[in-house]
Amino acid sequence: MNLITEQIILLITGMVLLLMGIYSVFTAKNLLKSVMSYQVAVFGVNLTLFSSSLSFIGMQRLLGDTFVFISIVVGAAVEVVGLAIVVAVFRKFGTLNPAEIRRLIH
């Protein structure tokens, strides 16, 4: 396989992961599953960023890899904050179902 074919496979896989993550975020009936789905979407974006920088050489490749690294770090920080919010919501309401939480608030 040549580099272009592998790059196209990685781009398609990244797009599929991104779309699956976005779909799952909006259809999940559990806050924890929503946070995990968000992380799948972020992995798709990272894979797409990484695969798009494969064809570059030198500083451009380094710049693309740096963007992927920064995205991973920011994604991990967002994931930690999201999981902390999920734990706080579960401790307060005793459930992770968004519809049930809305009903308990009102």
C-alpha cells in the first residue's frame, strides 16, 4: 500500500469515528455514555488531523503533530472535567439519565 491509500483509509476512519461520536452524544440516555461518546469524536478528530499531516515533510509535519498533541492534552482535560461533573450530578440526583434529572429539578 502506498502512503496516499493509507492516508485516505485513516481519513475515512477518522470521519466515521467523528460522526459516530457526534451521533452517540445526542442519542445517549446516560451522561457517562455522552462523555465517552464525546471522547470518541475527539479521537476521530485527532486521527483526521494526524492523517492529514502525514504527507508533509519537515516543519509542516511537526506542526501537524503538535496540533494533534495539543488536541490530546486539551481533550484529556475536558474529559476529566466532564467526568467530575458526571460524578457530582450522580451524587446529587442519584441518576445519570438526563430526562430523569430534568424531572427531579422541576
